[in-house]
Amino acid sequence: MVVTIPQPLLSYTDQQDRVEAEGASLDALLQDLDRRYPGIRFRMINEQDEMRPHIIFFVGGTRTRNLFEPLTGVDEVVILHALSGG
């Protein structure tokens, strides 16, 4: 399936903003991304296996905070990096 990568993570994907990955769940997809692009998962998921607060996932157009969101029938996952600052 196609995964849209946010600009702050493009250094992991050789500047590709759309890449291919596989997985039956969002967690499995992120693990596959990490196999293909080492280190990218840690930028999105912390040491407690929780989503980092500045990362937003859309699975089939619907926002999710569930790592175990099934990806059956989904053809695209979009990852966004929220902006913050003062």
C-alpha cells in the first residue's frame, strides 16, 4: 500500500514522499517501514510503543490513534507531522 511521508521524515526515505509498505495493521505497517527505512519508526513511536503526540495517522482517510487499526481494504496511509512552536 502507499504511505505518504511527512517532510520532516523524508531524510529516512531518500526524499521520497510516497513509499510502499505492507502490514495487516498500522503497527505492522510501521514495522515494515522501519525494515525498509531504518530508524523511521522511532521518530513516530516512542519507547513505550505509543504514538508520539506530534505525529498524526490517517488510515483510509480517517484519523486514528490506534496502532492496531486494521488495514484490510485500505490502499493508503497518510502520516502527518503536526507543527508546534511559540
